[in-house]
Amino acid sequence: MGITLARRGEQGQASMDSIEKIRPVPQDTEQEQLERSQFERRMKPTVMIVEDEEALSTLLQYNLDKEGYKVVAAADGEEAALLIREVTPDLILLDWMLPGLSGIELCRRLRGRPETRNVPIIMITARGEETDRIRGLDTGADDYVTKPFSMTELLARIRAVMRRIRPALTEDLVTFGDIVIDRAAHRVRRGEREVHLGPTEYRLLDHLIQHPGRVFSREQLLDAVWGSDVYVEARTVDVHVGRLRKALNGKGEKDPIRTVRSAGYSLDEQFHN
Ligand code: CA
């Protein structure tokens, strides 16, 4: 295989640095500091690998882990489809030729579902033909690498796709419409107004703002914001979304949070306009 082990790239280093820059502000209680450090750990982008070649999958897992990503792996399309219900990956590396459900078919399915419609997908394939490339991109993949590829090149592509599609993941200052989150100062503003949020509401907003338009079920929000090791009722999510709305929406201001009936919540993509 034409794969070389790569050292951590400079850009990858920079983006992890910006995540590490978030520091608790002094007036926080110990509980809040604990919650925040748990949240920061969870803020590592999750990459899902769907690849049936065990050696390649292991190599990818090793390198992505070293680069600072959280990694989950599936050996075929069916396993991937199941896993995606539990974890919401920030990016998917998807092999074209898989046993059973093909990469192309899986890609099409993911694009057809509101929860995964916006997840960046990089296709990995042995096919290098231009028509295949176009077919892959037509199906909804964001990028395409042909085997054999160098790990350095793949990691650079992953960073580029992340930056292009999910700038909110790596920046200190995130803007959505007239809402600004300053992660370094741990502050939220809407227009000229300072928005005071509790720690849970802050994490909720930060999570939603990383994935505009993506619909999260209550269970997914619980996992992402509260952590999968904490037992909280799904209804709790509604309470905190309510508080977030109350703090965020002043008189006559548009509500950026969309309630999707029997599905969950998302940040309204139309809010920008
Ligand atoms: Ca394969």
C-alpha cells in the first residue's frame, strides 16, 4: 500500500491549539469547571471510518487518533448505519467498495436523512476513473481520495473539509446570524446585547452552532451535552432548550432554534437570511 505514516501537520496543530485555548474563567464554581473540562474533551471532532480492509482501518485509526480526533470504526455499511444512530460523527471516511451495502449506497442514504444530511463525507476508493469520481461526488461525497494515497494528503484533506464545512468547530469566535460565541472568553452576544447563559445552555448552543441545519434527537443532545455516562431524562433537554430560547431571544427577535416534531431540535439554517 502506498501509505506513509505522517507526523502531525502544522495546521492540525493550530486547530487543536485553538480548542485548548478555552480556559475556565475564575468566577466559576468547581462543578462548572468540571462540567466544562468534560465538555472540552468531548469537543474533539469525531471521525468515523467505514473500511473493510482491517490493516488500512487500523492505520487510519492510529493516525487520526494521533492527530487529535476521536475515532470510531465500522467494517461495513450495515455496521456504520447502526453506529451512526449512536454517535454523530463530524466527518465520515467512507470506502467505496464494501461488502454488502456499498459506500455509494450508504452515502446516498446518509444524504437522504435530515440528521446526517450535512455530515462531511470523504470517499476512499481504489477506482481512479474520472467518471467514478464524478459519480462519487454526485452521490453527495464532499471529497474523494484514490488508493493508494499518502496519510499526509488524507489528513490535509480532512482538515480542509472540516474547515470548509465546519469552521465553527475550530474557531474561538463563532458567528451565526447576529449571535456570536466567544469561546476564549466563554461569552455569548446577540447583536449588541450580552446573553447570560447557564453552563448547560452554553454547551447546548455551542453544540447546535457547530452543526447548523442538522436535526438532533433529544438522546443525541443528551450524549453530546450531558455525556453518555450521565442519566438524565430526555425531557430535561426540552427544559434547557426552553431556557436557552428565553435567554437568547429578546423581544421581537427571531428564534434561531427549530423544533422538529417527533425528531428533536436544530439550529435553523434560514436564520442567517
Ligand atoms: Ca474495501
